[in-house]
Amino acid sequence: MKYCTYVIIALCSLLMIWSCGGDDDICESGEGTPRIKVAFKSQATGKEVTLDSLYVAVDYGSGKVQLGKLRNINSRLIPLRVDDSPYTDVYFRFADKGVESHVRVGYTTKTTYVSPGCGIKKTYENLNSQLIQPTPVISIEAGLNQIENEDKTNLFLLF
């Protein structure tokens, strides 16, 4: 009877180890939907600058979501909407209760199946941005007009 119990425990343990999923259970190699990369430039010199602090909020369709404050940054990665909307509204400000700029990022999307763990990846093409509320951002400058990964800058904000 003791021998039978040990065999059952050993078989159950082996089945549990064997049933563990493979590498495609977790989307860990950066294959998910990429974010837009926004960098900052000086209006006077045209050179990239580091901002002391920046607050970012995004409207994903159900109101603004605060993405928080970052200090001493020269670029920021911002997730865009993943529904069927042709644009995402992004808000930038320097202070917690300060005046904010409103930038609308327009695009077309394309979906690609990645794996069972990652699901579907959305890529953004034909990016175009417009500055709706100009203070504190003075103007905007287009970068790369497609988002396939997060390496290249897609939008420059000029202060």
C-alpha cells in the first residue's frame, strides 16, 4: 500500500511538471503593442532638451487617465488607444495643477497575431499630430510616422 501511494505521488508530480507551459505563455520579448516615443526640443535652438518635470495624461475613450510625473527626462513612452479609434488625445503639463497642452495623435492601425501568450499586436501607421491647445507646448514636429517598436522618436514637442 505504501508503494502504491509513492507511485501515485510521483506520477502526479511528473504530470504537474510536464503540464507547465512553454515559452509562449508569457509575452516577455517585447512583442506587445508598442508605445509612441515623444521627445522634447527647444523652440529657440532646435536641439533636444531635458525637462525638469513633466506630467502626462491620456484620454483612452472614457476620460483622462493620469500617467504620472517624471523628472529629468528627455523622452517619454506613451501607450496609445488599442480600440478602433483613429486618434488618441494626449495632455502635457509642467505642474500638477498647471496649464496643459492638448495634442491629438492620429493614425491608422494594423493588427498582427503574435502568439497565444501575447495575443494580437497592434502597429500604428500614418501618424499625424496636431496641437490643439498650445500652452506650454509651443509647437510640434513629426518624427517617424509609424510605430513598430519603441526605438525611434515619433513626435517632438517644442518648448
